[in-house]
Amino acid sequence: MRRYFTAILAPCLWIMPAQAQENWEGTPVPPANGSAGKVSGNEYIVARCNRRVPNNYLCTDDPLAVREVFIPISEFARWDTVDALRQDLVGLAGTVEMQGGRIAALETIVGLQGADIAELDRKMERDRVSARQGIAAAVAIGNAPMPSEPGRLSYDINVATFRGEQAAGGSFKYRLNLPDPTAISFGFSSSGRGNQAARVGLSGEF
């Protein structure tokens, strides 16, 4: 089954290949508002032209001087395809530019996040070292024994290490002059880097 196409020209200017009129066949079609052309086979479409220029036809809707030109539908298909591709390329270029901006923004965000992660790692390592030093300092304080008589002072000196961190400390006890054995104690320790610990206590016997 053959499909037919008719070109009805509004006031406009088309430039068409001269060879487009070769090998055509068609039958007259009742004019539509006096500007219809002829119908061709499914490979051609009709346009109406008023005069021929070198290698081309200058087409118009002038009914006084009309020449019939048959243009392959494939030409229109190619033109439409090229126009569509051009529009797609323009849209694609805009999309690529927009995506490029987004990628740059993402790279900036990733860079900032990388810096934040590195800072977080440094803080975690610092806290880990401080925790180990604190444990070493707690162990190093020790506990001095109860003095043997009232008015006497006992002491205990220690060094300690915990998971690579060291500390030194000691404690003292002073026995009060009371009927029951009672003493006041004091202890301290240090693991360096500003990590010190101290304590004060009361020791006794019931």
C-alpha cells in the first residue's frame, strides 16, 4: 500500500536541489486554498516553485508562475534528523557543562570531607594516647602502707607502663595520734604531656 504526501507552501522561501524533480510521477490533486501541488509516490513529496535558479528551485506560493518540483521524502527525513541531532547536541552540551559544574562541586565537597576525616583521625589518635597515659598514671600512684606508729610517715614510689605509655607516681601516708590506727594519705602520678593525677584520702582501722 502506497502512502502519499502533499506539500502546501505558506509564504516562505525554500531552496531545493534541482535534481529533485527527476523520475517523478503523480496525479493532480484538487487545490487546497489554491496552493496544493501534486501527489507522488511514497518516495517523493510535492512542492511548487515559480522559477528555476542555477542548480536550484526557488519555491513560493505564487499561483501565477508555478513550477512543480518533487523532493524525496528521505531528504526531509535527513533534514529533520540533522535538526534533531543539532538540538540534541546543544542540549547535550548544556547537560555536560552543568554536570561538569556539579562534578567540580562534588570534588570540592569530597576534598573537604577528606580533610575532616583526616582531622578526626588525628583527634582519635590523640585521645587514644591520652587514655593509655591516664591508665598508666592511675597504676603508678600506688598505695603507701599504714605507718607503724602515730606521727610517722610511710611512702610508696612506682613506675608503670600501659600499651606503650609510661608514668611515674607515688603516695604518702601520715598516721594521726589517735587511739585507733588512722592516717591521711596523698598520692600523685604523671605520664607527661600534661597528664597528671593526684589523690587525697583517709585510711583507718575499726
